[in-house]
Amino acid sequence: MQAIPLGAASPTLPKAAIFAPVKRPRREFKRVSEPLSALLSRFDPEGRMRVYQLWDFWDAVVGAAIAERAQPQRIHDGILFVQVATHTWMQELQFLKEDIRTRLNDRLGAALISDLRFVLGRIPRRRAEPPEPLPVPVAVPDLPPTGTAEIDDVLRRIATAAARRRAQAEPRRKRRKG
């Protein structure tokens, strides 16, 4: 067998055929959600996986006071196990059990939760959302009047925003130097 040097034409194929780019058919892109939703509908035709969305809206359905002391733990055969901080809250939630179950099922769009069971356990403390920072008081330079109230107002707002940005940037500069 005779070796053909690289770049040399093959004795059986023309040189253009060796170096011609391969044309592949273009494929249309599909969203990932399309095949995944089709696959999920095959594995979960009754839509029971929706029940796991309740972790996203638990706080909104039960309210902040209850959400601080009770959190969903797991779901088994349509029974939602809720971890509760104290015996007192367990007793209180027993009275609200049907109302909570009804509101959760309404939000889910189907009767996916058949019962609630309360389990005593430690509820992890949530980090409090930091409050919105108060606007930094800034000294805005006096601008000469232009004669038009609208233009004066716009220029005053621009000057205030620029002064506020400078005032907020000053502590950062001091930290870098210090």
C-alpha cells in the first residue's frame, strides 16, 4: 500500500472533493421547555408534580406570622407534612388545617393535597430583608433660572441625581484608601 502525502490529491477522488466543506442541514432551535413538558406529561399525566410548586408560594398563602413558625417539609401520597416550631402553634394550626388545605389546593388549581400533618421541629431562622437605604441627603448647587419651569425642574432633578451619586461614591473611595 502506498502512502499519500498530506495535501496531495487522492488517485481515486478529485482534489476538490477532498477539501470541499461538508454541508449539514440546518436544524431549527427548540425551546428546552417543549420536549421537557412533553416528557413530563408522559411520566406525570395527572399533573401531580405541580404540588411541589407550593414551596414557592407557601408564605403568601399562610401569611408571614405562620410562615415564620411553620414550613412545608415533605409530601407523601397527597399528605403535606408541615414542620412547626412549637406545640402551641401545632394546636393553632390544627384549627386552621382545612382552611390552609383549601387555599393551597385553590392556588395549585387541583385537589392535590388531601391532608396536612403537623410535625414538631426546628424552623430555621430566615434572614431579614435589608431595608431600603434612605436617600442620602445631598447639597444641590443653585442653578440659574432658564426661564422655563419645566427645564428648571429637569435640570434640578439631574443635578440632584448627580450629587446623590457623588455622595454615595465617597464612602467607597474612603474605604479603598483607608
